[in-house]
Amino acid sequence: MRARMLHDATHWPTYDACTVDPIDTDHAKLRDEFLSWPALCLTVEQVARLLHVPVVAAVRLLAGLEHDGFLIRTPSGAYRLAEPAVS
């Protein structure tokens, strides 16, 4: 999360803690979905619809989570948790 500094000549600088990059928000939402549903398997197109983002953004989000070791890509092209939680 990245805070943006707001400043004008009449006030002390303040930080707007609510300013978040959309990619960070989408990243967090996607991680939460997979953690909430450990058996979840989603395709790129499904992630794009779920997050209301272009397919290119969904590819980038999924690739990042795969690179981090959080997700794996199945032979069919869907993504799932790398290690499903044991209940």
C-alpha cells in the first residue's frame, strides 16, 4: 500500500492512507478469495470477471501470485493454491 502526501501552502502536509494502487487492492482480493476457498480453481478469464479487470491485468496478477509460490497453474491452465490448507 502506498500513501500519497497531500500538501498546500496553508496546511501542514498530511498523508492520505486511503490511496491505494488498484493492483494492490486486486492482489489482496484475489489472495483472499483463494484463502477463503482452498479448493478454488480459476482461469484467467474467471479472475478478470471476478475482479472486473481486463484479461491482461488478470494475467499479471496470477503470474505474480504464481511467481510468489502462492498459486500453481494446473495442466488445464487454471490456477489454484500451491498448497491447499488442511482442515
